Amino acid sequence: MVVEKVLKSLNPKFDFIVVAIEEAKDITTMKIEELQCSLEAHEIMVVNKGSERSNQHALQAQTSKKDGNSKNFKK
């Protein structure tokens, strides 16, 4: 019952992970510790993907800047 209340109280941006947990696990027998572990694992994955995207954007910006400079030298 506590697990269900926690899942229903989460921010809507967690809707997809709530559905995944409900489909993959039996929430009627799930312990709060299991739910916490699942949510923490999801958070870690989201943070890691966010940092990877930031690194990719930084590399793209750096590459674009170099490409722009190399065109100036050819003229």
C-alpha cells in the first residue's frame, strides 16, 4: 500500500518509470526498499545520459569552431 502511494505521488515526469515498475514487478508485495533502489537506479541512468549529452554537445561545438577557423585559413 505504501509503494502504491509513493508511485502515485511521483512527479509526472516519472510516469514512464512508474509504468515500467508496475509492469515488471508485483507492487502488492514490493518492499519500499526495492522501490527506492529502482528509482535510484533510474535517476543514475538519467544523470549519466545527461552528462553524456553535455559532453557530446561540447565536442560538437568544439569541432564546429575548428571547422569554422579552418575555412578562414583557406581563403
